[in-house]
Amino acid sequence: DLSLPDNADGMQGDTKEDAVTNSPVVKASDLRLESSKKRLRSAIGSRLPSIYFSGSLGTNYSSAATFANAGNTVDAPTDGYILSGSEKSTVYAPQTKYNFSKISYQDQWQNNFNSLVGIGLQIPIMNSLQTKRKIQLARIYERQETFQASNIRIQHGQAIDLAYISLQSARERYILLSSQVSDFNASFQAAETRFRNGSGTTVDYTTAKNNADRAMSQLIT
């Protein structure tokens, strides 16, 4: 189907803009431009104070950890004594016997659980020159990406314009050649009729046939 809009405005309006905007190359350049803008904002933001929060959760476990369970209490002799005259009497004191057992993993996980929350303020003071250079480089990068994105859009727009002009030219040539084929075929049929009736010459017949064949060949091309 070689039907096209009657005027170029139909092709040069929203259709062209959509074709440019939806191009993968243009989309990629737009994303790089957006990235450069965010990079610039990030560089500018590095001059401002920043507040940060931190936190941690933790626990620990030891295979050597044990728990002492109190057992029986008995009177056991001590190193002390009571002197009665010349006799020494040993002093006894109650002593509890303990049974040691390992603390389970779950109990240690709960008993040793700890948490920490912190907040801090960071004020940039000594890195002003480094930050300034970072911002300058980000501005340059943004200008480059802006120019690149605009240049890519222009190039794609020109390519679409050229393709549309070529399509219009091909359409007009097709219509012209179709008309020529129709005219030369009619001329050839008339020459063929005259030749069969003896009123036309061989030269007229051959010329008409060559013209019709040449027009058909050009139309096919």
C-alpha cells in the first residue's frame, strides 16, 4: 500500500516526535542525561551536613558455658580451729555441693542478646576544595550529556525527514511509472491491432512493444 498523507505535516507532527522519542538510542541518551543531573545534585548535596543512623543486633554462644545447680549442703572441716587450753578443735562450716551443666544454645541466644542504636551528624569542613572540583566535573558531564542528547534527537529527526522525503519521491515515481505502463500498453495494443490488420508497420509494432516492456521493467525496479 503506497498511500501516504497528502501533506508532510501529518508525518512531521506527533508521528515523527513519537518515532524519535521511542528510539532506543534516544531513550538511552535521555537516561544518561537524567543520570548526569542526579549526579550533579548528589555532588551539590555533598556540601551539606548529613545525619546518619546506625544500629546493630547481636548475641553470642560458648560451648564452655556452664550453669551451677545447688545440691546437698554438708558440714565440712575448714582450716580454722578453736584453741581450748592446749587442745585444738577443728572448725566446721556448711558447704554446698554444686552440679554443673552446659547451657543450651537457645538459652545462651536469649540471655546474651544485645542491641545498639546510634545517631550522628557529619559536617563537611576540610573537603571544600574536593567537593568544589566534584561539582565542577558533574556540571561539565551534565552539559556534555545535554548536548549529546540534543544532537542525537536532531540526527534521528533528520533521518526520519530524509526517509519520508525518499518515500514521497518513490511514491510519485511509482504513480508516474504506473501511468506510463498503462499508456504504453494501450499504445502497444493499438499498434498490435493495426499490425494484424495490415495497416501498421513492423517498426511501429516493435517500437510500441519496446516502450511497453521498458516501462514495465522500470515499474518493477
